Amino acid sequence: MAEVDFQNPLLGDTTCGSLLHQLQKIWDEVGESDEERDKMLLQLEQECLDVYKRKVDQAAKSRAHLLQALADAKLELSTLLASLGEKTFVGIPEKTSGTIKEQLAAIAPALEQLWKQKEERIKDFSDVQTQIQKICGEIAGSSNQQAGSPKVDESDLSLKKLSEFHDQLKELQKEKSDRLHKVLELVSTVHDLCAVLGIDFYSTVTEVHPSLDDATGVGSKSISNDTLARLAKTVIALKEDKKQRLKKLQELATQLIDLWNLMDTSEEERSLFDHVTCNISASVDEVNVPGALALDLIEQAEVEVERLDKLKFSRMKEIAFKRQGELEEIFAHAHIEIDSQAAREKILSLIDSGSVEPSELLADMDNQIIKAKEEAISRKDILDKVEKWMSACEEESWLDDYNRDDNRYNASRGAHLNLKRAEKARILVNKIPGLVETLVVKTRAWEEEHGLTFAYDGVPLLAMLDEYALLRHDREEEKRRMRDQKKFHEQLNTEQEAIFGSRPSPARPLSSTKKVVGPRVNGNGTPNRRLSLNQNGGTARSGKRDSARPIAPLNYVAISKEDAASHVSGTEPAPVTP
């Protein structure tokens, strides 16, 4: 019978030996044959070998698993390093020595630390990508539709990649800030425009986006492309509305001012619409007062214009006659003769017939007034000289009366004043010929320029000047005759005194003649249009030329300054050539 070595150190001597002894005792009692006993012992040996073999296989597998784990750990270590962007790591053992488990134990802390670092890095990536995703959603206008957190690419968790995400986040944050500033600026512009136009700001701005209300926080306002585009479109529409309303208001303000001026409206009534007329010349950007372009204000101005327009028709006669009075006053000051009664009758017929628009009638009258003022200005220089001429003629007439007064040198009250006036009058009278000559030249030049006859209160001025020249010539002839007659009487008296003795002479000449040369002043202080020559109750010469005696030009009949001086001094004037 083969002997089996059961001396296994793992089982111990006592256990194996006792079991084998018990087996042999059993065999002895049973009476097993040696063949059976050897067979069973061989079976026991084979079973033991199988058990050892299984254990060896298991140990080999375990070693293989450990080796695989070690390889996986090393691969994971390199992968983590690559993912985190780390080329070296302090916790990794530099030399791989010792048993497999020792090597695994040495790598495990480094792996654990790298895993922890990876989780932190993933969290950092997730946070920055979440913020990027949120801002992108706000810009795109779809922030409310974004679902879940962004997916982090774990293959690249390097600090460089994280820095790139941070840079992208900063750019997006700056863009968000710029967009938010632009949104707030546009919202402020909408608010100001709504205030000026009298429009509800809340409904206007929330129609663009609900988050644009003032009650919403700044950080919650929409900054999307659509919001910005709609806000910009709203601002453009409001500005256009503002421009149109201002244009309408300025048109109404112009109509109001025209109607006020037309009807001489009081300042008190005009002040009620100062808020309308104050912007008549303002630009769109200058109108910033809240409610300045509200619809109710424009409607109020429209109603007032309509009211005044209706009132204008009822007061048209009064307004037109006022314009006509202004026109007549201009013509009167310019000494232009017009048919006022016919003009007023024509205005009445036009208004009553309704054939002409009141505004057109008044515009036509305004044009007439403008033309009348222009004509008056063109006549002013000549009229000023005519007034000087008439004034000089009045002084000349007074001087003649003064020279005929035998008591002018008496020491009566006021005699010295008359003496001073006479000296001034002589100086003025000496200037008459030159003044008349200047008047003739200017009048002829005016008539050539305008192609019209220069009339003074309906009488041609040149005819008046020609007549004045003839009258002055006749007057000088009369003076010469009177002087000759006086000399004759004096000589006759001298002869009579020599024959019959002296006798008292009359205080004044037997024949007292008074001639007035030039325009006279009527009772109301206005110079007469025509020149008259009265002699002993004789006839007056009209402005028309005498057909029996042609009127020579003034430069042939006007008395020179020397003649006028000799007349004033009482000497004989030089002969005047007719």
C-alpha cells in the first residue's frame, strides 16, 4: 500500500495524522483489502492535487488581476494627468519597485488626489460654462428655454482651457453690460419721448418686453437682439410721431398768431396759449417739456384755431376797414390822393358777395400796404423838401407882412422876438430858389425812374413849382411897380411942397397890396394844395397852367439868391428873364 504524505504545514500534523489513523481503524474493522485501500489513498492524493491546482490557478488569476489593476491605475494616472493638463505630479512614485500590491498602494493616493482635483476642475468648468450659457441665452432671447447644465468635456480639463472659458465669459459679460447700458439708454429715451407726447410709458415699454418695466431689477431686464431691435424701432416711431406733432403744433401756432394779429387779440387771451406758441420756432430736439406735444393740447389748439377762423368771418368787415384805414393813413402821410369811398365800397361788395376768401383779401390788402410803404419811402426825400419849401414860403409871407408894418420898430412888447424871427426868415427866404431848383431836379428824376407823375395831394408837383415860379416873378414885378409908384408920389409931393408948402403925409401908402406867394396853411395846419395870389380881392390862380400864358421852366423864371437878397434889403432886384 502506498504511503501518503499528509504532513502539510497548513493543516498541521495532528489533524492529518488523526484523520488517517481513524481511516485505517475503519478499514481494519471493515476489513478493506489493500487494493481498495490503495485506490482510495490514490483518490485522496488526486483530490489534494486538484485542490492545489485550483489554488494555484486562483493565485495566478489574482496576480493577473492585480497586474491589470496596476496597468489600469497607471493608464488612469496618465489619462488624468493629460486631462488636467499636468505633465508631472508630486504624489507619483518615481521608481516602480516592490510587489504588485505595494506598487498599487503607492499609486492609489496619487489617483485619489487627481480624482479629487478632477472633480473640482469639472465643477469649475461647469460653473463658467453655465454662466456662458446663461448670458448667451439672454443675448439670444431664449434664456427661459434652456434646460439642464452644460455638458463638460472631461477630455480637456486643463487650466488653459478653463482660462479660455473665463476669457469668453469676460467678453460675454462686457457685451452684456454694453447691451444692458444700451437697453437702459433706449428705455430712458422712450420714457422722455412718452412724457413729451403724453403717452403711457408703462404700456409702451412693456409691449416691447415685460422685463423693461421700472419695477423690474436692472439685472433682470432683457438684453436680447430682438429686444434691442424692437426698442430701437419704438424710439424711431416715437421720434417720428414727435416730429409730426411738432410740425402740426407749429402750423397751428402760426395760424393762431396770424389770427391774433388779424383781430388784435389782447395779450391776456394770447397768454392762454403760450404753451403752444412757445415752440413755434423750436427744433425737435429742443422740445423736452412733459406734455408739450400731447394730443389733447394739439386738439385744444385746433379748436381755438377753428373758433378764431369762424370769428374772423364775422369780423372781416371791421378787420378789412382797419387795414384800409392803415392804407389811407400811409397815403395821407405820403400826400397821395386816393378814392377812399370807392375802395371801402369795393371791400364791402367783395365780402358780401363771398367771391373772395377773407384770408386772400387781407393778404392782398397787406401787399397793398407794403407797396404803399415802399412808395412812401421813395417819396420821403422829396416830401421832406416840399415841407421845407412850404415852411419857407410861409415865413416869406410873414416877412412881407412884417416889412409892410410901419410900427415894426416900435418898442412894443414882443418886438424883439419879431425882429429875431425876421432875421431868421430872411436867411430862410434866401434859400428858397436853391430849394425849389433841387426839388425840380429830384422830382424829374423820380418821375423818370418810376414812369409816373409825382403828385402832391393830387396836384402835379412840377406844375406847383412852375406856378410858384410865375407867381414869384409876378410878385417881383408888382414890387418894382410899387417902388416906381412910390418914387413918383414922393417926387410929386416934393414938387408940390416946393410950390404950395409942406403938408402931412398919410401914415400908409394909398394903395395897400398884399400878395402871398407859395403854399398857405389852412385852418387845420395843413398846407393848401394850390397856390393863390390875392390882390385887392382879385382872382386866385389854380394849379393848372394858364392857357394864355405858358409856364416857363423854373430855371428861367426862378429868382436868384442875389435877387432875393436885394428884395429883402429893399434894393432893386435884377431883371428876370421870362
